[in-house]
Amino acid sequence: MTLPYETIFSRARGRISDMKELSLDENDLNETWTERLRMVAGDERVIRKFASFNMDDEIQQIEFEMQYPVSDFADKEYVIGLFTLGMTIEWLKPQVDSAKFTARALGTKEEKNMQNPYKDMQSRLDTLQHEFSRKLASHGYINNSYVRGE
């Protein structure tokens, strides 16, 4: 099955609202997003979902076959959703760790807590990582050799 990078990137654009990043020129943005996509695909929990998997950066597409296929539509949507979620996590990690949010602000303790987006971003990252793990696990529980009677 073939999946263009652009399909994943367009879904990821809906989840990432970083104006600084979106203002990059097309080549830099494409390189950044391709790197994130590779980081997600390199996760051993992800790669084990596929019987075969190949990323071609030249033509910007992924060739894959699922370990336990359901249908072409379901498999494509699962892969798109998984990579989109993973790319969102890869985007959010440096945002949470950036000096902008970890630097201490001047003010009282209450003011710091009221104006602290770091905790919200950290919570969002934890939620996304949990959702990613749950998505991987639920696919494995539903689609495996035991359930299929193999």
C-alpha cells in the first residue's frame, strides 16, 4: 500500500499551531516534518505493526503492508492517525523543554501558577503520549494471530 507524506503532513497541520514553524519556507518545513515522520517510524512499537515498511524521501511516500491487515481504508487511516499523533508529540517535546517555558518568571507564587503554560503543555504531552500508546496497544489487541485463529 502506498501513502504520500503529504497526506500525513496535511493532517498534522491541523494539530500543530506553531506560526513560527509554519512560516518557514517550503523546503525547510518539509525537511523538518520528514525528520519527525522518521522519528515516529523508527519507534520499535510502530515498526512492529508492519509486515513490510519502506520510506522514500525522494518521492515522499511510504510503502507498507500491515502485519495484520483489516482493509485498505482502515489500514491507511490507522497509519495516518498514528503518524499524525506521533508527529504532534515530536513537535510538542521541544516546546515543553524550551527555555521560554522553563524559565522562572518574576512575580508571586500565585501569579507564576496562573500564567504558567508549562504545566498545561506538559499535561498535553503526557496525554498525547498516552493516546499514542493506547492506539498502538488497542490495534494489537484487536488484530493479532490469536484472535484470528492462526
